[in-house]
Amino acid sequence: MNAQATDARPRDREATRERILCAARMLFGEQGYERVTVRMIAAAADANVALVGRYFGSKAGLFGAVLDGEPTFGDLFGGDFEGLPRRLAEYAAARMEQPPESPILRTLERSAGHPEVQAVARERLMTAVLKPLEERLDGPDAHARARMATGTLIGIGAMRRRLGPEKPTPADVDRLTAVFEACLKVSPA
């Protein structure tokens, strides 16, 4: 029997795919989207660079797959509807002071303007924030109301990135609660 064939790792598509995802998550989280190359990811995963394209299509596709494994807003959007504006306000206030805890979500936040990341970021925003929030809303204009609340959430992160972090006050949380209440309520006809 050929020694080379016996020393080779057995083919396991799912294990290889998972190794690539883990390597990408680590590298994107440490170095950001722009600095990481597909070759770096393949080397860290001990995989052939062509497999990244086969399994994920592109670097942006791989980044999207990594994002799919990140936490969502399920806890934030869950619970009683009456408490939703306050939960959103508390989350937004925390983003005034610091970026998300996940290194991947911080990478997404930093790289959202990158041409390769824009479509991935848009899809993530739609599936992880806008659609789940819209599904929680009753009445007319649910999509528009969800867009207003999502815009407020995104705006807080944009302000922090451009102006620097700021410690939120209890009054900030109260004001944000009022903003989210206004965004989410059904407008009188």
C-alpha cells in the first residue's frame, strides 16, 4: 500500500468545512476582514485553499457563514412586547459605551463599508435584526416601524465609532426607551 495514501487525513467534508469556519472566525476576529486572506484561512485550517471556494464561494461568502454562527437578537426580541422598547434601549445604551462583545460582530461593524462585506452585512441586518423585529410587531406598517427602530440601533454604533465611546446615563436609557416606544407603536390612522 502507498505510504502517502495511508498517512493522508481521511476526507471528511463536514470536518474540513468546520475547520475552515473556525480558522476564519479566529482570524477575522483577531485581524479584521480586510487583513485576512483566503490563503491565511486555508493555512490555519490545514486545508487546501480551493476548498474555501468550493464550500463558501468566496471570502465574503465565508464571512457570511461565520456571521451565521454569531449570536442573534433572539433574547432581546423575546419576552413580553411591553418590555421590548426598554430592552432595545438598554442594548443601544450599552453600544454607546462599547462595541458588541463578539469579535466577529466588531469586525462586521468596522468593515460594514467594505464593498465585499456590504451585501453580507445587509443580509445579516435583514435576517438577524429587521425581520425578527418586524415579526414581533402587530398592525399596519410593521416593516416601516421595524426599520425606524433598527436605524436607531445602528445609529448608536455609528456615533460611537465616529465620536468615541460615551458612558450612558439612566436618563439616556429613558430617552432611548421613549424613542423605541415611538418607533414601535402603531400610528393613529
